[in-house]
Amino acid sequence: MRSIIRGQIIRRWKGGNEMRSIGFAKGLWIVTLLIVLFGGPVEILAEEKIQEWELINPEGVVKVVPMKLNLHPPRLEGKTILLRSNGKHNSDKFLIRVGELLKEKSKGLKIIYSWEVAPETVDPITGSRERSKKFAEKLASFKPDLVIASQAD
């Protein structure tokens, strides 16, 4: 019985010294850090300096070039309207509703849905100017009087 108690006492005593030595090492490290940080002249820390700021506009330079807009048809009766979807979610649903509303307001309209007649042009990102030009040429081949595009999500 005494040997077990002695073993526990010895373990506790050794563990206590280990804890003391770890605590001492941490304390020594903190004191060394404080001496390094604040051991220099205090005037350096208290010295005021005038700050200089340079304002930079992150938007970059935009060159606006005026351009002439195409003439819009005064009336839609009898016109062909191409509705172009870019392939984003629900853009086709939006354009179907636009087509329905246009048919209600104007008689004799011909509505062309780009995703039905030219599914290869339904792509949210064309990737290049050449590919965009091919898409536009393909859609122009249907001879629409007006093109309405949707960029929906």
C-alpha cells in the first residue's frame, strides 16, 4: 500500500516540476520578447510622421466612343423577332413569356426562338470574338427584323 502511495507522490512531484519548467520557459520567452520590442528608445515609437497618401482609381481608364444606334421599327406588326437565349437558367422561360406578350400586343408577329432553330448558339460564354461573330452570322441568317436577348440566371 505504501509503495503505491509513494509511486503516486513521486509521479506527482515529478509532474509538478515538469509543469514548472514549461511555465518558466514560457515566461522567459515572453520576457525576452518584451525586452526586444520595448528595449529600444521609446522616442522612436512616439515619433509622429506625416503620412502621404496617393489616391488610385482601381476602375482603370475607360474610353467612351460615341456610336450610332440602329433605327428601331416604329411598329412591330408583321415583323420577325428572334429571341436569343444565352443558355443561363430560366432565360428561355423569360423569353417565351416575352414572346407571348409581344404576340398579345402586336398582330402578325413571327417569333423565332434561337435555342430551337440554332441550339449551337446557346452558350453563356462564347470564348472568342470569332465564335461570337459566327453565332451572330448564324442568327442573322434567319433574317429577323429585331433580336431580343436574355442574360438571366
